[in-house]
Amino acid sequence: MIDKLNAVHSFTVMPKDCNFNRNPDNGKTDILFGGKLLYEIDYAGAKVSRRSTYEVDCDTIVTASIDKINFEKSAYIGDIVTMEASIKSFGRSSIQIRVKVKRESVKGKIEQICSANMTFVAMKDGKPTKHNLNFEKLSD
């Protein structure tokens, strides 16, 4: 059975993901670029929002907003970055999702590096549409 309330998304930080940030400790570009992380956070949120709308009569579900994100810690080349996305609440046409982001270092240390609150909106014919979703309906 598919979990329609949660999703996990992960990737390994590669050199191409770091080419904008210089590490002040060694002068190398080995720190994950924040824009790459935002891109991946959006994917994590999209996974859980898509799963929740499998039975909804809508054309698509779109990212409406991402709240303030504080990049608390860095991720580096070779780290595995994992995002856990969970539905927080439902609006008429919107779904609020919380994404928690952790990094696993090449030595196995795991720590949270940031989190975000996102809003996705169900769309039909280019306009927001009512989705009739709730936690009880998606838990079945």
C-alpha cells in the first residue's frame, strides 16, 4: 500500500551540485549549492502531494509557495541528503507539507540541515480546484 501522507526523497551530493560555494576551510567548492537543495525539496513535496491526489479530479498539483528556509548546516560532496515530506494540513484546494532535510556524512554522521513548509494547490483547467482531502480519507 502506498503511504499517501508521507514521502522520502534522497540524493548523493556530487561535485556538479557544489560549483558555486567555496568552503572557507579549504578553498574548494565542496559545499552543496542552496539552489540545488531547494530544487530537491520541491521534488520531495511534490511526491507526497501527487500521491495524495491520485483519486482527485484535477489536472495537476503545483507548488504555490515555500516558506522561509534557514540553511542551518552545510552538506558536502559525498553526503547522502534525505528529505522526509509529510502532510501537515489541508485547505480547500491546498495541501500544506513539511519537509525535513538531513545529511548523512561519508563517516555516517546524520544531522538535520534545514526544513521547509510548502503549499501545493490542486489545479483544474488552470484554476485552483477543491480536492476534498482529509487525513481520514488518506489513511484508509
